[in-house]
Amino acid sequence: MAKLSIADVDVSGKTVLMRVDFNVPLDNGCITDDRRIEMALPSIRSVLDRGGKLILCSHLGRPKSNDDKSCSMQPTAARLGELLGRPVQFACDTVGDDAAAKVQSLQAGDVLVLENLRFNDGEKKGDSEFAGKLASFADIYCNDAFGTCHRTDASMYALPLAMGDKPKVVGFLVEKEIKYLKEAIDSPQRPFVAILGGAKVSDKINVIKNLLNVCDKILIGGAMAYTFSLAQGGQVGKSLVEKDKLDLARELLSIGGDKLVLPVDTHCGDDFSGSCNKVVVKAGEIPDGFEGLDIGPETANLFSSIIADAKTVVWNGPMGVFEMPPFDAGTRAVANAVANSDAVSIIGGGDSAAAIQQFGLADKVSHVSTGGGASLEMLEGRPFQAVDVLTEK
């Protein structure tokens, strides 16, 4: 069911509590990548431009204590102020005296960032008392944190429940994520091609099983391809494999048939470095002392030709060690094929999103997801309680 959006509610003079994903990387208190803040700007501006009072809450990192300064939200408040070109207030707690006083004094067009939600033990526990205190601050709840939509932390699930009959809406970012990912699964244009990479078959088991029911082709790259290769009796040298998942790999190969497309060659190295000795071999023929670090050129061409014919592409996981040339070649070839295709193209967060950004191709695809884990769970077909609890249109 479609959910009520922030655009659907009157926010004038009202207080909106927006759950955002400001879990940005910090280096000595300096933000090194502010994309997650930028992605929330449309929802934030929508509230402020219409005369709403806005409270923003998020987690950041994994605090070691309830006042871990290295995980403070203060740098995100400062950066948000720069991006908005207006003052942004900061509360040094989440539901304590400072937050309560600053919420009480908010005027139309004001914005307040609360301290890290994880500084309160109730956040990870899904505590209803903590959620109730947050809910008491606002007239409207908005979920614009897709990266945590697969979780039931207090701010994601107990908080909207505690809002009772008050509007509980999605922000523009969550609305867009659900639209692209859900529509891709429920009613894809065909051919529908999924590209799955990364290290472990175990991370993608349920995704593969679910996508085999809806995809026309699933292209397998990354280190998990070596587990499939070993399961078929191939030689994998010292490549990263999950030996306890060989039976599972054989089961997936049996179920998948010709839908599951494995690499036909492998770019190998005798050490995990860009300056190692390198060789390209047929899949399943990796020599002793070498490890697979990327798909080979024949596989890159094969995958690119399949992608070229696709009408819907979902990509989650790199083809190799894309951070380390020359083993970025396979991931780069796939990225270029996706960018050059006419397909609706969805990049499923995490390392895939990092790769598409690194190669300067993010503006050539339909959608880059902000949530690696969340996008994977949506591709698995799992329900999201944090979204289900929101108000329907």
C-alpha cells in the first residue's frame, strides 16, 4: 500500500519529528562524505519552506558509551546549516532537559538536530518509554531514513506507534527507494537482470532465491563466485571461499539452471596487492598460490552484453576488488554497461553505490540506493515493519 508522504500533510505551524539517516563517516570530527545529509534535503526543505518546525533525529556510528564524543551529531548539524544556508540548532541530548527546552522554543521555519539516538539505551532496545518521550515532541512523524528501514529500533518502529492517530508519513527519499525497489520486484520491465557480487554466498542466499522467481538472468561476480566454482569441482587456489556453503551453492545452481550466469574467466593475483604477479585464467582453473580478485575480460564482455539487452537492472555487490587497480576493471566494465543501457537501473547501496560514485557514473543510472542492508532485505521480499506502521494514503 502507498504511504502518506510529507508532501500530503499540512505542516504549517506544526512540529515535525523526522527520522533521517545522518550516519555519515567522520574523521576526527570532520565529515568525509555528506551525501546522506544532502539526500535528506528535499524532505527537510519541504517542511521548512511551508512554515513547519522541524526536529531531526538519527543515529551515528556505534557509540562506546552514552556520551561518546566521536559519535556526536554536532558535526552533522553544522554541515546541515551550511547546506541550508540558515541556522540549525543542536540539542546535547535526545529526550533530556536541553532537547525539551529547545523543542518548546521552536518557531516556524526553525530546525533542531537532536544528539545521537544511540546515546540512549532505549533506541537499540526498541523501548516504548523512550519512543513515547520522542513522540511527545511532535505533531507529525516522518520516516526519511531508508538505510535503517529494515530495523525496529525505537525511532523507527516504537516511535511511530507512540504517535497514535497523528500523521506518520514517509519522506521523499524513503518514498523514492520503495518505489524503485518494490516496483522492480513486483512489476519489472523485461528482460530483468540482477547483478550480484560481494564476498559471501551466505549474505545473498535469500536474495538469490527470491530473485530466481522474478529475474530472467542473475549474474554472479565477486568472491562468492569462487564458492560456486568450487562447488562445481573447479580449482580456486587460495581464493576466498565458504567451504561450509558448497551444498547450498549446488542447490542454488540446480534451482537456477541457465538463469544463474557464472564468470567464465578470472583475473588472479599471487598477493592481495595491485603490484602482485597477475594472470587471467578460465573459471575453475585458478593455480595454487593465486587468488581470484576480479572477473576476467571475457566475463566482463559476457555480462555487458546481457546488461545491454536488459530493461530492468538491479546491481548489488562489486565484481572484484574495485578499490585496487587493476582489479577494478570488471566492476568498471559492469558499471559502464549499466550506465550505457536503456534499462531502469537500480544500484543497491553499499559497495555498489561506492563503486558507481567512484567511477563518476551515479548520474547515468536511474537510482542509487542509500541503504545497502535495507535494499538487500527489500530484494529478499521481506516486509519492513518500520514502513508498514506508517499511515496509508
